[in-house]
Amino acid sequence: MCTGIIETANIWGSAKGTQGWLNLSHVHVSYDHPFHAPAEHTLNLDFVNEAADIGARVAVELNAESARAVTQALLKTVEGGEQVCTGIVEKAQIWGSGKGPQGWFSLRQSSVTYDSPSHAPSEFTVNVDFRNEAESGGARVAVELNPDSARALAQTIVKVLERAESEGALSGH
């Protein structure tokens, strides 16, 4: 069943994609058929810079439980403190797929921190790492967001999951 559920949030931050670091302008969140993850439906995060070419994107596909875990980690990290380096780290075991510098790979872990970014031009950001520690070093997707963008992402994930539940697309999950 194709759900047609999609929400978009304006965000500010950076992500490391197949072409290196890119600035982000939006995240498209949908609950539909994945491109890579071996599942009927996943929550799909498409981080994009709409002013750049089609390759300026980072994609992540998560099952519903993993999407909820990442959402909780985002909210806990943002609420932990916005103006100081807090050492806050929230981790979750997840299931899904991500598209990193070497292409698609299986996701098994996420960590969300509030710390200095690697790329985003800001003193502190909410840093989200989607990875698979069992695979090589390239099995990682990194996203750095300002606190408002992290909240917008978390709220958009929740909104898409609630719509998928209300439309019966999450039955049996």
C-alpha cells in the first residue's frame, strides 16, 4: 500500500552525503516504500539542499520503532542545553538503511549529541550520527542541525508516524 504520507520541515544545518559535506535547507519525511531497506514500509528522511543539484541530499530509511528512538534522542539532546557544550549523548539501537559516501548500507546504531559541529558554521549543533559499527568506516551518515531544526525534524517524524498509524499503515509494527 502506498501511503502518500509526506511532510516537509525547513531546517538549517549540514550533512555528509555521497559528494561530501553539504548545507541543508529542508528535510522531507515520508512513510512509504524504501529504496534500500528490506521492508515493506519505512519512515524515510530525505535531507536536502533545494538550491543545489539533485545529488545534494542524504537519505535515511528507518522502521517505526527506530524513528521513535531517534526522535526521543533528538528531543532529549536539545532540551539538555543549547548554549554550552554539555557532553550530552543519547544512543539508540535502530534498524534501517542510510546512503553514505560509499552508497547504501544497513543502519544499526544512532547517536545524538549537542556539541561543536564538524562542518556547520555554528558554535554548537545537534549532531546526529546514523551508523553500522559492524561495517567499515564509511558506513555512517552524519547530520548537524541547529536546535530549532532538530526540534522541527523530531516533530515532523512524529507527525508522519501518527498519520501512518491513523491510516492503518503501521498495523502489525
